[in-house]
Amino acid sequence: MPATTAPHTSGPRSVGFIMAMVMLALVPGTLLGIAQFGWPALNLFVLTIATALAAEAASLIVAGKPVRVALMDGSAVLTAWLLALSLPPWAPWWIGVVGAMFAIAIGKHLFGGLGQNVFNPAMLARTVLLISFPVEMTAWIAPQPMFSAHAPGFSEGLAITFGQLHLDAVSSASLLGHVKTTLGIDGHAPLPAIIAGSFHPLASFMGTTAGSLGETSALLFIAGGLFLIYLRIISWHIPAAMLATVGLLAWATHLANPLHFSPPLFHLLNGGLMLGAFFIATDPVTSPVSNNGKLVFGAGCGVLVFIIRQWGGYPEGVAFAVLLMNAATPLIDHYIRPRIFGRTLGGEPLPVAGKEGP
Amino acid sequence: MSGLSLKLAVQTWLRTRGGVHPPECKDTAAMPIRTIPAPARLYLPLKQHIGAEAKPDVVPLQLVKKGQVLARGQGSVSAHVHAPCSGHIADIVEYPAPHPSGLPMPVLVIENDGRDDADEMPVAKHPHLLAPEDIAARVQAAGIVGLGGATFPAAVKMNLGQAKAVDMLIINGCECEPYLTCDDRLMQERAAGIADGARIMAQALNIVGAPDVIIAIENNKPEAIAAMREATAGWRHVDVVPVPTQYPMGAEKQLVRYLTGREVPAGKLLADVGVLVQNVGTAYAVQQALRTGMPLVSRIVTVAGGAVARPGNYEVPIGMRVSDVLAHCGLVCEPARVVMGGPMMGHALGHPDAPVVKGTSGILALTAGEVRAEAERPCIRCAACVDACPMGLLPVTMASLLKSDKLDEALGIGLSDCISCAACSYACPSNIPLVHYFNYGKGEVVAKREAKRKDEEIKRLIEEHRVRMAAIEREKAEAAAKRQAAMEKQKAEKAAA
């Protein structure tokens, strides 16, 4: 029998609705990504989600939990969706399958299932894949828009996904990777020259660059994120703090030494920053619950992204940054709490006006 | 945006926190108050208020008149119970309480003789010129309690207002609970009475100069606002202030914060920031008692919900069974849940025969579709509860602490500040009954405190007993020693002789 305690009505929101809206917000960016990278990208996307659903069902059965309700809430699909967006679009099938299985079985259910995981499951899986399979996970390609002259057809796409065909000819580094590797070469061209030769802000903004599905169009992911903020499904605090921190750090360092540090726009528009700021760092399960905590969390993500991109071993640091801050979330929630009505920030009762406090 | 509405928006932003906007469902706001005549039998609980149970002043078979005192309030916080009709006392029995448990409590049963012979209290010619103590005494004699639902004895509150430096009286006409429109209708139809009652209560505040009186009404009640403005036109120091429609705007601390910017410190009373809040229904009851001499024997009740055939606002004699009220209004189907009060803070009735009491603002016969009782799902930490909490608490964290029995830690992050408004439960997408956890937690605290008090009392008694016994032992020993000494002395004297 359900509880018959107040309230005797409930709000219109459900977990399924929240997940559905996040997916809806991802649709434009995802569609553009799939259009850019063609059939192999779609194959990988579908495979990843199907595997996640199977892994979710299997995990629920093993845990002895009701299967149908949990499968219907969309959380497994969303996790796999975000994972697929962070993979190289032409990666072989098993990257998606292993990643989805890891994300759901280990990243989510090993911690106790929905709402219990400490780390963002999609980013955990992506990181495990990147460390375990660095070659497959860094094989980027230049966009081959679907149905364009050089794009692989459906059967070619299947061949790429299932590892029958290697297309080295179209491989291309992501911009962040390009800058990082080029800077590492002795006697390299000065940074402004590298950037001038490869970075076209408009292309990065619209999304016609190399990268994972989720690293292409800054515009469409910003739009999706604003849609979620408008619906109050995410709050503005994490994305604003994260983007502002990256932007400020890039601006300050670029101002100090333009030969060594990329300009802020380069950082903001490239890589997975927009997807990360609006869709990944805002994962409610793994981020703080208070607004001030979210600001700290977002700023922490921003600092880490910048540090990893600038000085780390990897060209992109969104996944690492989010995971590190995920680990800090319980700490943030412990120390940063809203001021309670009638109390000071420290939790003491407010003094009575006109009289000395106790 | 005009200057005024911009100012309102800024004030709302600065002075309110959290809150939710449940569907209003206030269709009954357009329905005039109708009177339900007293049925053949009325069931009057001895405790319809916060505080001590009243003590019966009548015996079975005694004839009583309408308005006669049947039970007297006991101790400093309590209230009298009066007869809503004439007739005789049929019995004093244990009867289902208007409470989810439906557990029995002592109730006076009156057999209605249908004659309505009344026994009014004496009336002063100019009630608003009475001394403050006199006004409070008459309010106490009329058994008036806070009719917004909290049922705190009104006279005790007024005396508190005299003791502390209160400079403002707020008449609460927010009625932020969905479905309920009894205060709205009362303001629309009996504005002059409410205004008069407000003036009498302001007089009772016993301060030099006129206190400010604010009549606060949510801006979804334009007719009530207009009626109250008309009724108070030309009065100085009285302001009718529309407030934003947002649950829980009518919660006292939140309302005071919004209207005055004063924030009641944790553990303190509204009077500590110089404010007294009374419900519009309470103001009207005060006016009725002081002008007509009729104590609190009936109240306006909103009867609504999808299962009710003739919903509306009814003036119901206190003590009428909910089942009788619903029979009068008709049911179109078997309700999934019968709620006393509003859907946010009211309680599901354990027994449909429970009587209407002084604090009954609504009777809701809800259909399954309205209740939306869905299964609880895992928390995804979305923080919708944090955004909804008007007290700035972290319901998500408190609930998980309470789930793992960490009561002290939950208290440490503000459990005792929770006002049980249920905004968190309403907002939760996983249908977690958060406020239920908090009510449980607060109940545990009270139970533990009581257990500790008993423990200490027992320890004290044991210690006293020990001291007493030790004293007796000592006295005995001393007496024995004396006897011994005397005997030895005698022996010595004998020996000497």
C-alpha cells in the first residue's frame, strides 16, 4: 500500500521525463554529428545504446530489482548516449560494446544502481577505454558528411564499424590534439601560427571539425543546454562556472604569453567542453546538490580542464576533470550548504534584532 | 514591466526562497458559503487545539444551550469547547480522532433537540475600546484557536503579543494550499467582519500608537483583495497587500519575511521580531465573539475533490462527522482518499466518522487520479527538493541520513527547522515521501527527549530516595550511638556507685 501521508498530490515531473528532456536536448547535436561522420557513427551509436539496455537488464536481474520500470526510465539510454557522443565516431564496434557494458555494469550498478554511483558512468567508461585502447580511442577522422561523394555507404559503414576496413586516408587529428602534438615538436611553428592555420572559430562553433560526435558543434550543445536550463532540469550554476573558469584562465594566460597559451575562444569552442559543461558535469547524481556547491564544482571542473589541456599528457581533459570533481562532490556537499532560514551561514540562530545574541 | 511589478518581482526574489506552484484547483472560490444545519448528533473532541485537553464541565443527560461551555481549557495553553446546538449531552466516549491513525480520543456527544436555544456571552458596546487584557479574556472565553490549521489558542498568542514588543499585526489571507477557498469566500462575503476583528485584535496588542495592520492575500484572489480593500477603506495603518501566489506563501515565517524583511531566528517566535500573525478566519471568529457573543461553534469548510457531487464552501457546525458532511454534499464515486485540510499539509483520515474540528479548513474527497500515488523510485539527487525548500534545507541529504538512522546528523543540518510544508515531496520526481521522513525524525526527537526526561526524573527520584534513606540510616545510627552512650554512662555511674 502506498504511503497515505501528505502531500496528497505530486508534481508533474518524473525521472523518465527528466531523462527524456535531456535526450531531446541532445538530439540536434547528435544528428549533426551523425550527419557529419556518416553510417559508421550511427552504427556505433545504436550499438552502444543497445548494449547499455542489455547490460542494464542483466544487472537489474542479477540485483533482483524490477526490470521493466528501470529500463523505461531512460537512464541507461542516456548514459550510453553520452558515452557514444564521446567516442571517436568511426571506432570499431567493440569499443561501444565494452564501453557501454562497463558504464552500466561497473560504473552504475556496482555502486548500487540509479542514483548511487559516485562517478559519471559515461565518463568512467570513456576514460577506461582511452587508457586501455589508446589507439582506437584517438583515431579521429575529418568529417565525411553522409551521402557526400567520399562518405562511406551503408555497407562500407558496416565494414568500418566491424573492423573490416581501415581508412587511414581520412584520419585527422582533433584541433586540441593537433596543437598539443605540434607544440611538442622541436623547432615547431609558434603557437599563433599553428592556431591561425588550423582554428576557424566559425567551423568549431558550427561543428564541421574533427572529433567525437559530442565535440563538434558548440552551437547545438549550447542550445540544448539552454533548453534544459529553461526547463529547470539543470541549473545554470555548473555550466556557467565551468565555462567562465576555462575562459578566464585561457584569457589571462593568453594575455600573459600568447606564444605559449591558446586564446580563450579556442578553448571554449573546441573539444568536448560544451557537451561537458551542459550535459556531463550537470549529471545530478554525481554533482553537488546546493547552488553554491555547484558553482564550486563547475569552477573546479573548469580549472582541471584547463590544467589537463595545457600541461597534461592528453589533449582533452573534460572527462578526467569531471571524474576528479565527482570524487570531490561528497566533500563539497558536506562543507557547502545553503544558509538555513533563521540561521547564520554557520548554522547558529540569527541574533534577535535589538538584543545581544546568546 | 511596470515599475510596480518590477518592484514586486525584486521583492519576491529577495525575500522568498524555494516554493512550488501546484495546480490551484480552486473552483469552489466562486461558490457562496452555504450553511449545513446541525445534524441529530455532534461529536466534540475535548482536544481540538495545540495544548492541554479541555476538561468536561457537563455530565451525561445534562441539557445544554447553543454556545454554552461544555469543556474548559486546562493550563496555560488550551481552549474551551462550546455547544454548537442546543440539546442534551448523550455521552462522553472515546471516538475516532480526525487523524490518520483514527485512534480514539475523548469526545462529547450532543443529541440535537433542533431548537437552537442560544446562550450567548455578554457583549461590550464598543469592543475595540476594551482593555487589551479584557479582549484577550473574551477571546479565550470564546474558545477561539488559530483557524488556519495550526489551532494555537488565539488568546495565548494575543497575550504573547502584549508581553513582547509587537508592532505589527498581519492578517493571513494567503490560503496557499490548493483546493481550499474557505478564507477566500470569507473575505469576499464577510470582509467587514474580518476587518472589524482585525481592528479589535490590533487594539489588544497594547502598544503606544496604532500598530500596523497588514492584510496579506495571494494575488490569485482579486475579488477578496477588492472586498478587503473596500472594507478597510479610510482606515489608517491598515494595508491590504497582494502577495505572490506561491506555496507555502501562507507559512507564517515566510509571509513575515516577504512582507517585512524580518527573519525569525531559529527557535524563536514571530513575536520576537515584533509581529503577530492571525488567520482571516480567526479575525472573523474574534469579531463574532465580541460583537454577537457567539463563541466558536462553527466554521467555513471547503468541501472539494473529484469525488464530491456538490463541492463548495459550507458553514459547518463543529463536531459534525466528516461522513455526514460528505453525505450532505453527495459523492459521485468512492473517494480514493479523504483528506482533512489541504492536499499539501492535510492528513488522510483513518476513519470517515471523524468529526470536523476547529482547525478543519477543508474536507477533500480525492479520486485516485488526483492523489497520483505513484511508487517510490530511487533518488537521482536532482536537487528539486533543495530548490523547493522554503527554509534553505537539503531535504535530499536529511532523508538519506534519516534512512540510515543518523538522527543526530540530520538534526545537525537543520531537521528541526523543517516546517513540514511538503514542498520537497511535491517537487520530487521520484515520488520520495521526504516530508514523511522528516515528520518521523522530528517525532523521534520528541520521543527521545521525553524518554530522556523520564530517565532523568527516575534518576532524580532514585537519588532522592538514596539521600533520604541515608539520612534515616544516619539518624538511626546516631540514635543508637546516643543510646549506647547513655547506657555506658549509666553503667559507668552504676559501677562508680
